[in-house]
Amino acid sequence: MLSRTERLKRLRITLMQGGQVDGNLVNPQIAESWQRCIESGLDPRVTPPPLQIGMRELKQLRERDELTHRFAVAEMHSLYQQIAGSNFLIAFGNAEGTVLDTIADGDFQSSRPGRGIVPGAVWKESLRGTNALGTCAAGRQPLIVHGEEHFFAAYSDVSCFAAPILHSDGELAGVLDASSDCSARHSHTLALMRMAATHIENSLFLAQQEKHIVVLFHSRWELLNSVSGGLVSFDASGRLVAVNKRAREILRGISLRPGTEFDAIFDTPFDLALAEMSNSRQPTLRDGFGSRYAVHWRNRHSFEKRLPQAGKPAGADAAVGGLPPSAKPDFVANDAVVRQQLDKIARAVRFKPPFLIRGESGTGKEMLARHIHKASRRQGSFIAINCGALPEHLLEAELFGYVGGAFTGAQRTGAEGLAIAADRGTLFLDEIGDMPLSSQVALLRFLDSSEVRPVGGHQVRKVDTQIVAATNVDLEEAIATKRFREDLFYRLGVIRLELPALRDRTDFGAVLDSMLAEISPGTQIDPAAATLMAAFGWRGNMRELRSALLQLVMAAEGNRIVPPDVLDLLGHPGDGDGRETHSLRTKIGREVTEMLRSNGNNISLTARTLGVSRNTVYKYARNF
Ligand SMILES: Nc1ncnc2c1ncn2[C@@H]1O[C@H](COP(=O)(O)OP(=O)(O)OP(=O)(O)O)[C@@H](O)[C@H]1O
């Protein structure tokens, strides 16, 4: 077995005789470099004379790379402290392999090879053959060039260690090199160079991203400020601007294209993360795969204006208003429970899990399903199907399509199902709790395979569909009574969302205002009338409220809904329709007695003002 020196000697002789580089004789990085040298027309028998640029040109090059040069010099001084006494010369070279600065320790600087590594010396690989500085600049990889590995035998008495300094976009900013006598064998020197180069890269990143919000993250608190921390920067609207090398390694598998939204990388909407950062002493973030990181945020000034302003109530509006545009709902969502559901959607949607929405009839389940479709930014359509409205064979035909003549009454040509229409879009399975059992089996098969097989057919087609199901049925009870398959429940309910009943929502006033503005933009509602309405039971939820408002708008005189209109429509206590709640009775009672008091206990006047009968006023006057 040949020693390394003998292998290199043999290879050099082959090259001198015009032969080819044998990659088996030498480390691949060196073999590639020697090959490039041959292709550049270098002759291993003719060592080129040293190349040196003038002072003026050197000054210009330093000015051109001013930022990198500044950070490199600072790092070289810190490296010098670490390797003092070990006879090394540290050089910073630009992307073209020209030395811009050096710092030396011991005798090496005054030795013959040391004298060749000075500011202005050109070590470009295509001119000076394989050398750490020039070859690192050519290949953008850290490398060691020991003695005879230099293309020209004249440099066989030097060993050099070089690491590239890269901008966040992968462009080469410069090279850090340590050279010494070839007898020096320092196993840690390359690691030291790489760390120093990463320090420079991070300093460059922070300087170049000073107008952006920078997130520094690491899985361990104590290493947050070390070179192994990841750096990502975002613009003020939460779109990705730049990523450092380490962040790319840590977040491997997550798309990091410029413009990617914050919440497509981390599992929290941008504004919520900013709010947490300002409220928490040790903020953390999870990435899309669930890994948690300690986080440090830089450049506060860029985003302070985005945080909820003082005086504005914390919560609802602030959080929803701060969601990225795609995650903002088109409906009122100031209630804390509704907001939680929106946050869940914002966090989960990019993973395409099936969503199961539960809530009483009319609570806005379909609206929420449409919101999921919008937040998913899918290109295809939103397709809704009512799973409780059709007998099983028609439901399956509707969902998966059918081939011609599959059943009586089927079109001769067959038809494509809604699952195909929802390809690349969203399939909304409404009233899933009422789906016939046999169709549940077919649905389960579809969910497991994403394959659509038309009724009566054999050919399957794969689709990419976001599934959202909704129901007002108590599914646990349906499972217990064998009306709903338990496996389907778990398959559909990967992300479970609950919509509160309207009577339990804390944002009734906002819902009322927005609905009224939509139905009749010019109509106002008296605050006392709105208070009366808020106390109503609303068994039919949003749908019932909408229909009540429509009737109130039509009944209102002078474009203003007043308490009597509400009392008339929603019924008087004791009328026996049993719709109003206890709290409604209390509120109406309070309204009537207050009016009575302000009218000097004049029952007729109060009855006239409120538009109710004298009897009603008597009843309230007695009870309150
Ligand atoms: N937050 C909201 N603000 C205003 N209107 C709303 C809101 N949520 C729902 N609505 C309206 O209420 C009505 C019922 O909504 P939707 O059909 O989404 O409810 P649902 O829960 O799916 O009903 P069902 O259970 O009967 O299928 C629709 O007219 C919708 O526009």
C-alpha cells in the first residue's frame, strides 16, 4: 500500500508526462482541483511567479467588500488569541482568491512560504494551482491542502486550512485561511476556521437584515447565541426574507423560499408570536414538524408598531386582525372560543389534516369550512355535499360518481363525483353524523387511499382533497348506538373544531351589527333593542338571528329598530311560546320598569312608548 506522499508523487509524475488525474490516488477535493488546474492550462513543471496587486487596487477591493472585511478582521483577532504561539498565519481572502488582510503569529510569516501570503497576494486557483485559499474560493467548500497536495511542488512545505464565508443566498463573500509550516498537524484548525467563518456569516446576516425582524432559534437555551443557532428574517408582514445555513439544516423539509409566510414555517401566526415575544421572558416557537425552539427576536423597532396598541382591548380584534390575510375570517369572530378555532386552523392547515366541525344548527359551520378552504390556499374548488340528505346508493354516486347504467335512473354516460370536482380543493361533508352506515365504509376507504372509484366501475383516480366534515349530531352517542363508525370518527376528527351557540358568544353585538349592515346598511338598532336581542335564546343560532333581523328591518319605522319592535317579534313573556329565556325576561322586565320610572310611573305613557299593551307593563311592574 502506497503512502500518501508516494501516491501524490506518482500522480504528479503522471501529470508531468501529460497523463490524467487518477481520483483514487488522492482525496476527491484535491483530485477535482488538480483537474481544474490542468483544464486552466497550468503546467505542473512550471511554477508561476508570485502575483501581487498594487496598493490602490487592494484599497479598492477592501472598500468593495468593506462589511465582510470588517467582520473578518474582528474574527481574525479573536482567532489569533486562540492559536497564539502555534506558528500560524491567518488570511482573509476575497471571493476571487486575493488576500485582503493577514494576521500572523511566530516565525512562519518571515519564512519563504509565509512571505507569499501577504495583503494583495493573488492565490486564485486557476493562476496559482491548488492552494487552500484559492481552491476553497473555487469550490466553496472547507478544505485542507497538505504539503504535496498543492498542485505545484514548490508549495509542498506549507499546509493550509480554509473555510468559505457565504452570504445567506449562497453567494461567496470571502475565504478564511490558516497556513503553517507543513510539519504542523493541527487536527482542530479546520473546525476552528469553519466556526470563525460561520461567526462572520452570522454577523453579515444580522447587518444585512437590520431592517427586518430576525428570529434566532436553537433547541437549547444555552446555545441560542452560539454558531449552531439558526437565523431567519421576516419583513413586517411576516414574509420570509433570508435564512442562514444553519437554519436551513435545522428546518430541513420545510419550504424556505423567500416570501414564505411565518406561519408556514412556525406553527404560530406571526402576530401571536410577536405578542408572545413581548410578553414572555423565554419565548419559544414550534416548527411545522412540532420541534420546539428557544427563540430570541432581533430588531424590535421594525415590528413594535405592529403590536396591539395600548388602550385597545387585548384579545379578539387584536389577534384576529393580526392574522395573515389568508387566515383572516370573512365573518365576525371576536369571541374567544371562535378565535381559538381560527388559531387551530391557522396552525394546522398546511398539514392538510381532516377537520371535523361540531356545533348546533346554524352556528356557522359551513362558513368555518369555507374559511379553512381559503386558509389552505388550495387552487381547486370548495365542494359541499349534504351527507344526510340522500339515500346511500345516491350519496355514493354523488360523492364518487358512477359509470353508465350503474343503477336505475343513472345517466347513460355516467357522471363524475363531487370528490373529483374537489380535486386540489376542499370537500365539505356536511351533516356527516347523518350519513348512512354503508356509505361510511366507502368514505373511510376513500379517506385512507385518496382514490375515487365510481359506482359500478373499476378504474380508480387519485385526488388531492382537503376534507372538512361538520355535524350537529352527538357523534359519541351515535357511536355508542352503532349509528356512526368509531374508526371514521377518529379518521375525520384529526383536528376537532367546536363552534359555540350564538347565545354563548361574547361577540353578539358585533355579529348583530355586521348582519344588520349586510341586510340593510341604512338601518340602525337602538342599543336597548340590541340588549333585548342579546338575551334571546337563539335556538336556530345565526340563521334565526338573520331571519329575525330581516323581519325587524321590514317592521322598523324610520330606519331604526327600537325595543318595542323586538318585544313584538320575539314575543312577550307569558305568551306561552316558551322561546325566550329567563334572562330575556329579566332584561325585558328591567327595560320596562326603567321606562316606567322615567315616565313617572305613567303606565299608559310607558305602554305607548314601548309599543306594548298596558297589561304587559302591569305584569312587569308587578314582578320587578
Ligand atoms: N359569524 C357570523 N357572522 C354573521 N353571519 C354568520 C356567521 N356565521 C354564520 N353566519 C350566517 O349564518 C347562516 C348559517 O351559517 P352556516 O350555514 O355556516 O351554519 P351551519 O352551522 O353550517 O348550519 P347547519 O348546521 O344548519 O348546516 C348563514 O347565512 C351564514 O352566512
